[in-house]
Amino acid sequence: MKTKKLIKSNKDPIPEEITVNNKQIRELEDRVNKLEKTPDILKIEINDIQMDGYYLKKPIEAIVKFYPNEVLAVIPDLEIYGEGNNEIDAINELKLELIDLYHDLIDIPDQKLGKYPKSWKKIVCSIIKYDENKKV
């Protein structure tokens, strides 16, 4: 009496569709992992510095990036950022950084500044007005 082979041996080839599906699953898992690491990004416009004596002559664009444990607010053109636990804290920190940059650059003659600091000074002077008399 002949017996039929009921159990596949380990040497039997894996069907092609299973191999393809496993590869696709791994690719999708990699893509999901990359997406989970990518922060959510929000483009905003800052219209007011909200500090005594400081005024914005015009709005300035910033980017808010939401990470799992922190939020960053960035002004890419000036290479400054603020960080916080939420969007408001990060934006307020960014505003302080903007004021610090203004004060760091305002009294330095352009001839003593490098290429990037000179362009930053031009930008901050075009957007920030400081009136010492309006300080409370």
C-alpha cells in the first residue's frame, strides 16, 4: 500500500506569492516607521512680538514642527528656533531668540559681520522696530 505525502518537508519551495507578500509587508513597515519619525509641520505667520518696546514692521513666516516629546518653532531664514512642550511655548521661545539675535547684531558694523550674520541683520532690521520709550 502506498502512502501519500501529507506534510510538506522544509525543503519544499515557498510559493512565490507568499515571498512577494512578505517583501511588500516589510517595505510597508519601513515606510510606516519613516512616517512615524517625520514630524507634523505647520506653517505659521508671526504678527506680533508681544514684548514691551518691540514691534514687528511686517509679519514673519515660521515653521512649527511637532515631535513626540517636544515642539520646535523655526525661522529658517535666520537659523533660529524655539522649543517647548507645546506650540505656544515654542513660539514664545522663538520670539525671545529673535530679540536676542536683533540685539546681538544691531550694533555690529556690517564690515565686521560674515556673510550669513550680515544677511540676518538685514532681515531682523527690516522686520523689528525697537522703541526704548515704549518699554514699560
